[in-house]
Amino acid sequence: MKWYIATVQRELAKMGFTSCPLTESQLADMYRRNIKVDQACRIGRDVDNGHAVDVIDWGTLDEGVTYRNENRG
């Protein structure tokens, strides 16, 4: 699991993120769900843009990341 977390963090750094928008706990959860590194990076970009990880519809990842209704106030 450590290699997965390090790989996602490294890939996001290559994209210009100075800090990872996902916590290690969130990344560990994605690892346990068998989320691919590129999908985790897409989720990280979405989180950086204001989406919340806790509203991800995990069943739709094969078609792309979708989010359940979010109340952003």
C-alpha cells in the first residue's frame, strides 16, 4: 500500500501539485477499493477543485468519476 500512496503523490506532484489534495487515509481507502493510480489522480484533481471524496459514486469509476449530489451551499 505504501508504494501506491507514494506513486499517487508523485504523479500528482508531476502535475504541479505542491501538496497532495488527498490524505494518506483517503489514498489507503482507494487502494483497498482497487482504484487505479490514474483514477486516484483524477479524483485528486477533482478534490482540489472542490469535490468531496465522501460523495464519490464508487460504482461508476469504470465510466469515469461521478459524484452524488453535493450541497456546496
